[in-house]
Amino acid sequence: MKLSKDLTEFMDRLGHQFKRPELIIRALTHASISTKTRPDNQRLEFLGDRVLGLTMAEALFAADMDATEGQLAPRFNALVRKEACAEIAREIDLGAVLKLGRSEMMTGGRRKEALLADAMEAVIAAVYLDAGFEVASALVLALWGERVFSVDADSRDAKTALQEWAQARHLAPPKYVTVARDGPDHAPVFTIEAQLDNGETAQARAKAKRQAEQAAARALLDRMEARP
């Protein structure tokens, strides 16, 4: 199978040359353009999530033999969550080779965090099916790099951490309000405000609403915990 120059260059960036190139083509095919003869990447996404999870669990387990389950779990979550997968996808410019329907392309699908994260997991599965777990695991560790060993020991999801902080003080769960949505439809920027029952707030901006919520939650939590 002859591959396009863009796809060949992507495999170079990824660090894996496929013996079965149909796997990487499927991994990069979004549901918006799939057909009966051109399946999308959703099944691969499911598998890739598990390959990524086992790889990170093994790496964290080996990296800190004294860590408790309670310490390992938040580090694991920080490494496998959608934001982390999307960040890796951006670093290897995965968006440039995503196969999308017209509607997704018109609304900035190549930059959407959810699409990038899902495709990254699908690509991991494609490598696993092409070359086995050891190769796929080594590729994941190479892509994630120092993140695996430098991940914050307290890498709790910021929204979860803020909610736990509020509950411990008998406050209602935090609220997240969209203060502004700027930019064109295909590349919006969201300003989100995290609000606590005690009147404290913090705002953050990001290209994805979920990212902005996390950043606002982190900013508010950091402020609350810094107070005596």
C-alpha cells in the first residue's frame, strides 16, 4: 500500500513504521468520515486506552517502589487523561493527518482536544496490533518522556480536588460558569469562572472548555490552600 507523504512523515514523527499501514489509516479516521468500507477509529481508541493504562501503571509502579496506591493513582490519572493524550498528539502534529468529515474540518476538528486525545489512543492501539505490547509500550514511554518520572506526586484532577476541599468544609460543590467565548467558531477560546459557596472565585482561559474549567479550579484551589 502506497502511503501519502504526509502520512509517511507522521510515522517518522511517531517513531514507528507500520508493517500493516491500514491500521494507522484506521486509527486516524474519525467517525465523521467513516463508511462501511472505511471504518472509524473508535474501536481502536477503546483498545489503545487499555494499552496506555497498563504501560503507565507498570512504569509508575517500577519508578517508585515506596509509593502507596493512594499516591500512584493520581499520578496515573494525570498521565492517561484526555488532556495528556491531546498534548502528546499536538507535539507530533497528529491533527495534520486526521481524516475528518467536512463538518468537523469546518469547526476546527484538527485542533479539538477530544478528537486529538481519542486519535492518540487509537494510534497506540494500531502500534500494539502491528507490533505487539512491548513495542507499543516502548513507544508510549518515549512519547510521554520525562512526564512519567516528573509527574507531580499530588496530581489529582483539579476539579475533583477542589470539590473535595469544599466538601471537607461543608460547602456546596463548586460551580463553573462560562464568562466569555471569544474567537471564531472553528477556534473558540473559553473564559471559565470557578465559584465557591463562600464567594471565592477564579477565572481561566483555554481553547477547550474542559481545560479552562481545570485551570480555573486549580487557580482557586491554590489560592484557598495558600491561606493560613
